[in-house]
Amino acid sequence: MIDNRPIGIFDSGIGGLTVAKAIHDLLPNEQLVYFGDTAHFPYGDKAPESIELYSEKISNFLLTQNCKAIVIACNTASSLGRKKVLEVLPTETPLIDVITPVANFFKSTKSEVAGVIATKGTIGSGVYRKSINKVNPKVEVQSLATPLLASMIEEGFFNNTISATVISEYLSHEILKDIDTLILGCTHYPIIETEILNYYKQSSKSITVLNSAKIVAEEVKRRLISKNLITDNKGANNHHFFVSDFTNSFEESTKIFFGDQLRLEKLNLWK
Ligand code: DGL
């Protein structure tokens, strides 16, 4: 059995591209349909009901694109919108969020104190602490909302003195002082992973930094295989990117991840 339908992926902006790229690298024959809800960026500061509404609307749109699985490539929407998405998804359509696979990683880890940095919405939901402690109650989870980071990244402010200052200000926070592992709890953060690693190198701390993109891509592969939904359509790669508001930074970032030949379309789902 092969299934040539695309995989649907969404985020508030460019963050989910880190997950889309990891899926593309692991499953190069799969076609992706990506929705970046740039008109509502940032999700991190929005009310839970708004995130539910956006997640539901976007998932319904991805289903109209004939998607065989949905990936919520956003921690905020995974925390606050997942239940709503499950309500609209046909039971046979796999739903992959970005939090559960990372929490499962803690089933077999030596980590004693994990830190999570994420948006206000994700941290406020307490989802990381709950999900990690469900699989491993021994891990202490320290959480810090880092609301400036996603906007900084979405605006293209990284690998410069501004980003270095903001990162250092957040990571030196008292609450993170005893951690042995840092979870990048927002899909925008892998874009500044090198800067985060540099911060720890300079402060001579040995911290494991967990970037969820690869872990989530592995989970997507596992779920597709278990439901016989994998394609062998070699060379398909006809990815389609939609945004609710056109931004230069989205186009630039998408080109960095997927090259120049882009199918990028503006689509207002809320008109
Ligand atoms: N990339 C998103 C996340 O993983 C959200 C950033 C935002 O829109 O605030 O939470």
C-alpha cells in the first residue's frame, strides 16, 4: 500500500518550517502542505479560545487539501488547540503534536532537572511538566516564558548582538540555574540553537539542548508506517506553502529551508 496524499503542517509563522524540514529530510518522498498563520502571529500571547479557533480552521483547510496526516508544528497550538483539532479530524487521520514525542523522550533519560523555554501560552498551560511527569515523575521540570524570542526570530533578528543579549538575559534566569537539559519548547527556537549552545559553552555549562524537530519527524514516520500511509513517490517534493499574510521574512526563511523554487500562496481563511 502506498499513499501519495500530502502531510499537512501548521504553525503561526516560520517556526514550523524547522519541523517541516526535518520531516522532509527524513521522508524525502512525502509532499508537504504547510500553513503559516502569519496574520495571527504571535500565537504565544493569544487567548486559548483564539488558538482553538485558528487550529480548527487551519486543520479543516488542510483536510480540504486532502492531507493524510496533520502535524501541529507549534507548541502553543499543541498545548491549547490539540483537543479542538482532534474533534474535527477523521479518526483514521493521524495527528502529531510537537510536545508528546518530546515528553516520551524522558521515559529513558538520565536527566534530573529539565528546563523548558517557550511562549507564555505554552508555559501557562503547564503541558510540558504534566506530560513529562506522566512518563517520568522523577524529572523536575522548570519552566520559563521567553516571549521575546519568537518575535525576534520571526523578524529575522538572530546571529547578532541583539539576539545574543536577549538569549543571555533569558538563559541566565535563576529558575534555569540547576537544569541539565533545556527543551526548546517553541518551534521557532531551533533557528537560534547554535546561539543557545554558544551561550552554554561560554558559561562552561554542560547542558543537553533538546530540539524537537528531529524527534517529531521520527514520530511522523512511525505513525505513517503504522497506518500504511507512506508514499514511495520518488522525486515528488512538490511542497505547497500557504500564509495568511504575506511577509518577506516568511518567504526568505522558506527559501533558506527549501530552496528557491517555492510554491508560496497567500490565503485568507478568515475573510
Ligand atoms: N512556533 C510557535 C510555538 O512553537 C509559536 C510562536 C508564536 O506564535 O508565539 O509555540
